Amino acid sequence: MAKTKRGSNIKKIPNWRGTCPICNRSSVKLLWTAVKDEQGIKVCKHCGN
């Protein structure tokens, strides 16, 4: 796989990088969904597992 193609699918998602609402880490990938109050929120890898 060419290095220019790596992560191209992730980068198409709007707001894929930001601050995790649970652990307050900044500049992390927000790709995992956690259920909070019957509503899904995007969280980082550590909080999503």
C-alpha cells in the first residue's frame, strides 16, 4: 500500500480528530462510538473499548 493512500478513508469523515468528551484527550481520532444516555457519541480508542 502506498503511503499516500494510508488513512484516506478516515480523513473523509468530518470531525474525525478532536478532543475526547470522556477522557479530555486532545488531538485524538474519534472513530469509536460509546453509548451515553441512549445516544451514541464519538470517543477515542481507549474509551471506546
